[in-house]
Amino acid sequence: MAIFKKFCFCMSLEVGSVVIGCLGILEGIVYTIVILMNFQSRLWPHGIEEPYNIDYLRVLLAIAQVVCSVQLVISVECQRSACTLPWLVVNFCDLVDRLVFLLSVTFGGKQTVEVDVREIALGILFMVLIFEIWFYCWLCVLCFYLELRKVIQKSELDMYPIDLDNIDADMYLV
């Protein structure tokens, strides 16, 4: 029941998952640096003050994203479906955090300095675009996980075939 068969319409989901893992490592490191640089002022670009003080959670989430992205790259190379689950869970939490942040900046952020409305609109458009790209990447890794799990289950069934003709039905009766 995979939604996608290809990543970006030209690469396999396996190659796409490795690309997504590498981008996740890079994005997690950059995001951690940005959070730590803005940690003292608690102000994001354009003077928008964040309504909730959750910098510690964001730093932990970014570090977890880096660790899980490394694990995703390794799990793709080793063909282990269970090792992709931490990446899916952590990035789902990250997507929820991004959505909450996007909604809070759009509808509830306090402006501490006078800014141009076009700059805010462009920033929100950029955040929506990033959210959509990461949601697409999350769906691609989910499809890779589902396909890999299906292949592993099929190979386990082929390894231990069940011969229905030689089953003793009386053995299972109580």
C-alpha cells in the first residue's frame, strides 16, 4: 500500500531515503546552530517573538533528527525496516513542531519591531514550502519502510514455507 514508487519521479525510494537521510543530517546541524545562536535573544528573524519558550525541546529534537538520520542511512544500506521507525517518529514530531510554529507565527506571533508585511508573507510562504517538502520526504521514507517490510516478510515466508497438506489437524484441537 505504498503511495509512492519513486522519489522525485526518477530515483528509487532506497536512493531517495539515503538522500533524505543526508539532508536530514545537514538540516539538523544547521537548525541546531540557528537555535543556539538565537538562544539568548529568543527572537527569530524579523523580530517575531516566539509565543512559547520551547528552545530546549527544539534543540533535543534537532539532535535526535541528526542521530535518526544517520540511523536511516545505515538502515537503508543494511536493509533493516525496523531501523527506519525512529526516523519516522522523530520527523513526525518535527513536522508537528513546524506546523505549530508556523501557525503561531502566522496567527499569534507578537511583533516587537515594525516590519514590512511583504517580508512576513515571504517568510511564511518559505516556511510553508519547507514544511511541504519535509512532509513529502516523510511520506517517501514511509513508503520505503512499507515496501522494505513487505519484501522482508515475503522472504521470511519463502524461507519457511508452510506445507498445508502435511499438517496434522488433530494436533491443534483441544
